[in-house]
Amino acid sequence: MKRREFLKGSISSGLLLSAGGFSLSSFKTSGSKHLTVLHTNDVHSYIDPFPADHPKNPNMGGVARRAALIEKIRAENPNVLLLDSGDIFQGTPYFNYYGGELEFKLMSMMKYDLATIGNHDFDNGIDGLYAQLPNATFEFVSANYDFKNTVLDGHVKPYKVFNKNGIKVGVFGLGVELDGLVDKRNSKETVYHDPVSVAQEMARILKQEKKCDLIICLSHIGYQYKNEPDKICDTKLATLTKDIDLIIGGHTHTFLDKPTILKNIEGKDVLVNQVGCYGINLGRIDFYFDEEKNIAANGKSIII
């Protein structure tokens, strides 16, 4: 693939990026391959919409509305990836009563393609998470959690490669440091590894060995920590690695109207996005690939 040189420019409520030396005027999206990436994070078992009298999020969210929106977008473009960045569990009585069964069944009905694991997904213990896997028709990826001495061994992969209309998309997962967040009785012998070194190895495999045209990191390490500037986060990850095109984040419940653009270690642009929490927003990023795999993209957050 040619070197990506993303150029910023706002269009409507989104973000326009172009690559490979194309100007915004010369890139013809009508003749290119179109991939739509939809994403959620930190839904926290919020199945129903917020009530109309809620002080912060009146009449927002809800799985049924999200499902209808996803169905409408799929009708516009059949080449869709639907991803989640973790913390699917914990937050409403639905989780307390059903233990995650309802969340996974509803995500399966919406045809999620892939998810990573957040710290709250351990809240019923690693055995509780394992017990719910049969209710998920989608897979889980986590490259920096080593599950080899747990029941999740072999059930969580480091990455997955999708082929969408001739476009190869590699997606890998990253999780937050569990120490201090998750009781050892819940995570058991799960081993956490440094996200930066793991991410760089995943990007190398997906780009060089798997020949992916687009590389996505599904992250649950947090967007940014203003009070802890040295703590690893999505914005730091973007600047310390290469070959990652998009980081879809979670954990910090950060509401972004559109993706942030940062420079990686080679001076190339990386998109970083997160859509808050509780299923209030759906992230949408449309990628367009020309015959030489140059890329243009339009990203925004859609209020549900």
C-alpha cells in the first residue's frame, strides 16, 4: 500500500481524510471500494433508552434504536464492520439478573463482527464471561491478555482478518491493566502485557504477513489521562507505533464528535475515536479505497 497522508477537512458533521497524494477534489469516492466501520464502547448493559425526564441523556440510546440505525446503514452499504471496544457488561439490572446473556444475544442479533474485552467484562469472573460465550455469534480479540492458564484459552484470539469486497481489514484487541481494577479472584491467571509492544507486533503481522489494507486496534486502555500524563492510552499508543490506521477506544467514556488525528512514529496519520458510553452514540467511519489502495475517510459520531 502507498504511504498514507491523511489530510484534514470538515464536511457536514464528519471528517474528511485523503491519502496517497490525492487531493480532496480528485479523489472520486463513487468509483472506489467503500467500507463502513460502525462501533460502540462501554455500553454497560444499557438495553433500554434513557427516560424522557433524565437530566443528562433524556430519551437517548436503546438497543432497538441502535439496531434500526445499523440496519439502515447496512442497506446503504453492505460492506460493514460492526465492532465493540469492551465493557459490554455491568451497569443495569439486566446484567445482575441475566449475567450477560441478554447483552450477547442482542449483539448477536445486531450481527456484531468482533469485540474486545473490558475490565467490567470480568465482573462475574472469568468463568462467568466464559459461560456466556455460547450466546455470542461474534468473536473476541485481545492481544495483550494472556489467557493460556484460564478457561478462555483458545476462545479469545489476538486478531482477526476480514475480507470485505476485496479489502483486507486486520483487527486486533488491547485491554487495560487489570491490577487495581479487577479482583484477582475474577481475572484468575490472566496475564497483562505492555500494550505498546504488543500493538506494534500485531501491526507488523497484519501489515507484513497478512498483507492487510487497513489495520484497526480495538482498544480498552482509555483515550487519555490528563492527571496521569505518563499512563499509556490511545493517544499515546497512536504516536508510539506505526502501521495502525484506526484506534477505536473505550474505558474512559470519552465523547468525541469525530475522530482525532495524530501522527505515528513515522509521521503518518492515525485516527483515534471513542463514542462515550451507555449506547448513546454509534461511531461511523466510512473508508474509500481506490484501485491503488489509497484511502479517503469520513468519520462522525451519531446520536441514538
